[in-house]
Amino acid sequence: PKSRNVIDEQLYNLMVEKPRIRIEISSHTDSRESDDYNMELSQRRAQSVVDYLVSKGIKAERLVAKGYGESRLREPCPNNVPCSEEQHSKNRRTEFR
């Protein structure tokens, strides 16, 4: 619900107000699963945001879903490096560009 509110109040409203813009939805994971699994997971997460916006009437051709897995970590927590739950949480995110 919290994420849906951000999508509705910020991203959806922006896309309605500016019907010519295109946006990349990029999702990221932490490094606790395999690289391949995280790449697939992040792609599914990004696609779910695209699907949600399309269900609200935004044209699919204005949206690009891109999963980056654990390739763009915000916190220095690559494979096999001990990190706190807070650090892992910061690496799990979806961004809009």
C-alpha cells in the first residue's frame, strides 16, 4: 500500500499531467540470492509497476521496465559481505527515470 501511494500520487499524476513523457521503471534487489534470481526478481518488480500503471490507463509504450538485480547497490553489500537489514533494505528499491 505504501508503494502504491507513491506511484499514484507522484508517478501516475506526473504522467497524466505530462502525456508526452516516457519513463523507465528500474528495480533493484539486495545481494542475498543468486545473481540470476535477483535479475529476474527485479525485472518482475519493475514490470509489476508498469502493469499497474497500464491498468490505470497509462499507455504501455510510455513505460519501460528494467530490472538491474544487484548490479547497482546503494550500500556496499555485494555477495558474501555481511550487512545489516537496513543496508539490504536500502538496496531493494524501485526508481523512476
